[in-house]
Amino acid sequence: MSPVLILYKSVHHGNTRRVVQFLVQQTGADAADIGQLPLPDPTHYRLIILASGICFQSMHQAIHAYIEKTDLSGKPVLLLYTCGLPFKGYTRKTVKLLLKKKAECLGVCHCRGYGTDGLFGKIGGIARSHPTKEDMNRIFASAQKAIRTSGASSSCGCLRSPVASRLPAGRRTVTPSHAHLHQESGAC
């Protein structure tokens, strides 16, 4: 089990799902669609990442419902969203809910995603090429920072995992950018 859990809701074009899949591939985090039950127990994780596309100027209602019914007191949480047009304020309601539940909101990261809502559908959509590799790398950098801040990583920023600690030194890598360091030094 990874020390990081990503709970997500991806509805329209799969933008959020693609970003989550990239994060899982890069970090080894556990991920679950928040609409599929049963969900993993958050008490077993050091960091929770809540991710969704933007629906009606806010994160998906399933994210809000999860926050309302889950004890997140003292739990570090990072918010991640994808949207066609990036504006500030999309996470205002979500952050308020996290604070009400006494969670530790570590921040918000986002990227553009292909969208066809409303009038944009009549013109073929917006942000067609998003999320791009650059978008995903930027999200990954934000996630790495949250992983380090939450204590879910070792000194180099890789995830600390019971599984990883049992692997031979040259195979403990969960982030490809550190692969050469681990193979040479056996770190983590």
C-alpha cells in the first residue's frame, strides 16, 4: 500500500482520469474513482489527493459528499482539478469543507482540460490538446511537494511504502526521475 491515496471523479472527457493515471504511474500512489464503492480507508494513508473536473464552477459533488461524510481531521489533503478555462475560486467551497472537517489543505493544483460544455460545444470545444505532458509534469511537481510536506516520502521525495522497503535496493524506485540514484546508491 502506498502512503498516498488519490480519490477522483472524472466525467466528461477523461481529463482528470488521465492526470490521475499519470500521477499513479510516476509516484506509485493508490487511486480510486470516488464513485466506485467500497473506497479505501483514508486512515491508512499519509496524504489524500482529491481530484475532479470542474462542474458548475466547483469541484464535483461526489468530492464534496466524500469530505462531508469522512473524518479527515488532521489529514493532509491536496486538491487537483482540470477545467477548460482556469479561473480562481473553483475550489473555494471544497477548501471551506476541508477546513470545517479540520483537514490540513496543502494547496490546489490544476491544469486545463478539453471541454465542450455550453457554447464551447458548438465551436468544437476548448483546450483540445489538454492536458498536455507539460500540464501533467506541473501537476506532478505540485504532488511531489505535497508528498514531501505530508511526510509521505523519504529524503529524496520518493514515496515510502512498505512494499518498496522490502524490494532489493536497485528496485525501490517509484519515481523514474530518481531511478539512476537508486540503482547506484540503493537509497530509499
